[in-house]
Amino acid sequence: MDLLGRILLAALFAAGAAQKALDPAAAQGLLAGFGLPVWLVWPALALNAALAVGLIWPPTVRRAALVAAAYCAVTSVFHFLPGDGWQMSIFVKNWAIAGGLLTLAAARKV
């Protein structure tokens, strides 16, 4: 069950990397809307890909889960739009995923 759960979490980050690779303009538009440089899409893509691998490869699971939880918390800011129910559901999902990742990190031995 642990491996299946980690694969499902990793799939989320792999999909994020794929989205950024296939359609960087969408993420770049979001970044630009917050006054951030659009080139940040590339480090975000690399981080998403690294987290996908890190959540599956046993020696890196704990560290990857902690970094992924922080990433979910930070990126939730982009979705905090109280007037938009869809964006708010993504905001809440990001925090729920962060909670699951923290639980995963806590369950792993240091």
C-alpha cells in the first residue's frame, strides 16, 4: 500500500511536470499575473519531475515528501481566489495533499 500511495502522489507531480513541458504558456501566464518572472516555469518543471522520482525511490521519500509539502503550500497561494469556487477547491486540495505528504514524511525513518 505504501508504494501505491507514493506512486499516486508522484503521478500528481509527474503530471505537473508534463503540463509545464507541453504547455508552458499556461503556467507562465499564472506567474506573470503575480508579477513573477516567467522563466520560473523551468525550475518548477524540474522540481516537479524530481519530486515525482523522489517520492518513489525509497532513499529519498522522506526528503521529497517534505519538499513536496512545502511546494504545495507555497503554490496554493496562486489559487487563493475566494470569488472562484474552482480555484478555492484547488487551494484546499493543495493543503490536503501537503498534509498527506507530511504524514508520509513522518512515517519514514530518518
